[in-house]
Amino acid sequence: MQTEIRILFLLLCLVSFVYGEDIQELIEKAKKNNPQIKKIEKELKIQKKKAKVSKKLFNPSVSLSFGGEDAFKEPAKAITLKASQKIPYLKKLDIIQKIEEKGYEEKYYYLLSKKNEIIQEIYQSAFKLWFLREKIKIYEEYIKLTEQIKKQFENKFSYGDRLKFYIMLENFYKEKQTALLDEKIELSNLEKLINDNIKDVKIDLQIKKTSLDTDELILQLKEKSPLLLSYKKKLEKLSESYKLSKMIYYPDLSLSIKTSPEDNLEDSFSISMGVNLPIWKTIRQEKIVLETKLKKVSIEEEIRYVENLLKFQILSSYYKIKKSEYIYNIINSSLKEKYKMNIKVSTEEFERGIRDISDLILAIKDSLNADLEVATAIYTSNIEYIRIKSIIGEL
């Protein structure tokens, strides 16, 4: 039984090594290991606790004093203990709680947008890795094809033909080698984002299509964008702060108790209540109210700016997806086969002397560029799709 378990464990390890991790596994690993994401999670917990205690009264003030004419003769009677508690106008406490709650929500959505940006980077890095690997496969395919043609016609090549053909082949090798090095760089970048080692990444991309129209995307932006919601919560917080600033004219209470050792117990304690009642408005009070109002107006303008900026980003991504989809479809539906056929025809006609080497080279390059365009379209559509998902907070 133990032997079977060991074999099963080894098989699972082998499968993990061969196939690597998919993107979702990388995302989950990043949530545990990425220091920025961990910091965001901790900050959110602190903000939540802060919002919970916001409706409690201010901390009481306690003082202990020693002194008096007979302090050294009767030190026990020279000790005075005083405790006081400030009790603000009750509506102030409600607004203070709302301010803290809105502050928490503002911070929550802001940090959520930052977390989405980090996750977006991970997706983009993984997509780039896929794209580089596709480039490597494409160049390998065309290197193989070019080597076959070179072997077939090497004896028929003139010096000039051979030179042109060899330059093209060397460029294919150069592009492949560059992509191989870029692949290692991108894998290292992905490890940095995950903050862990990665054996390999298992990823298979297809062309992304948008089922929503632009109006629906803009509506989702307004309703769900974490960054936009953060600004809106900040506006709500400032609205409450504006209400609180005007309540500076409302009375506050304070209760205090004072005790010092006396011969009579009745004389040992004294209780007092104070009322802070502003009688007239001061320049300082008016200034606080005015500053709060100006901040509120300023953030309203900022919300309009951020909303427009995000709207343009979404529309840009949307049309890039549409463009990629169009390129992908037109190449796959007709052009790709025609380019392949052109290579075949150019090869046959070069052999018969009807075409020269430049026509054959052009046919190979056209077909190669078409395959690269397809890979680029898939890559771009997925990159822009993830950008939209990040903006509306769905990562």
C-alpha cells in the first residue's frame, strides 16, 4: 500500500513538472506571496477595525496630582485624582461614524483597484510568455521550411540568390534566439510578480471576443470600477465632513469626577458637568467650513475627470479587441491559405525558372508575417480584455 502511495505521489509530481501551473494557480500563489498584495490585505483589516470603533466615545482623561500646603505633613491627603469624559453632541458621533465608514470604503476600493493592477500585471506577463512561445514555434516552422527549400535548390542558386536566401534564414534564426531569451526574461519577471519559483506555465490562449457593447461597458464602469468607487466614497466622506464642520457650533458636554482623601467621605468626591457652547462664529470656524466645502467641490471635478479617463481606456481596449478579432478572422478565413499556396506556387515556378528568388523570399515572408499577425491578434485581444476586467474590478 505504501509503495502504491509513493508511486501515485511521484506521478503527481511528474504531471506538475511536465504541465506546469495555469494562470489561476499563479494568481492564488501571488495572493499568498506577493508582498504588495499581502500589505493591501493587512491594510484592509486595519481600516475595517478602525471603522468598527468609530462610534465609541473619545478616550476619557485621567490625571493624578500631588501637592498642597500640608503635602509633606499629610501626604495621603495631598493626592488628587481627576477623571473626565467628553461627550460630543450626539449627531456628531453618528457623522463621525459615517466618516470613518466612508473612509474605510474609500480605502477598500482604492486598495482593491491596486490589487487588480497587480493581478493584471501577472496576466499580462503570462500572456506575453504565451506570445513569445508562439513566436518561437512560428520561427521554428519557417526555419524548417526554409532549410528544406535551401536543400532542394542549393545547386540551382546563383551567388546572389544564395546570399539573399541565407540573409533571410539568418534573420529567422536571430528572431527565434531573441524570442528564446525574451522568454527567459519574462519567466523571471513572472516569478518576481508571484514572488516564488515557477517550474513552468501552462497557458493556451484563444482570440477574445466582447459580448457587451460600449454602452454596457460604460455602465459597468460607472457601477463597478473600484477606482471610481473609491473617489465616490471619498466624496461621500467629504460630504459628511462638511456636515460635521458646520456642527462646530453645536454644544459638547463634559463630565468629570474629582476625588481626594478627606476626613469626611462626602467631601472626598466632587462631580461636575461642563457645556461647551459656542456663542458666536469665529473666523477660524468659518475657515474650516469653507475649506471642507472647497475640498468637496474639488473631488467632484476629479470624479468627472477619472470617469472620463477610465471610459476612454475601456473604449480604446474595446476597439483594439474588435480590430484584433477582424485581423484574426480575415487571415484565418482566406489569407493564411493563400499565403501558403503562394509559397508552393513560387517554389514550383522558381524551379521552372518562371520566378526569381525575390518572389519566393517575399512569399515566405508574407506567410510568416500572417502567422505572426494571428498570434499578435490573439495576444492583443487577451491583453485588452484583461485591462477592461481590471478597470471594472472583475479580476
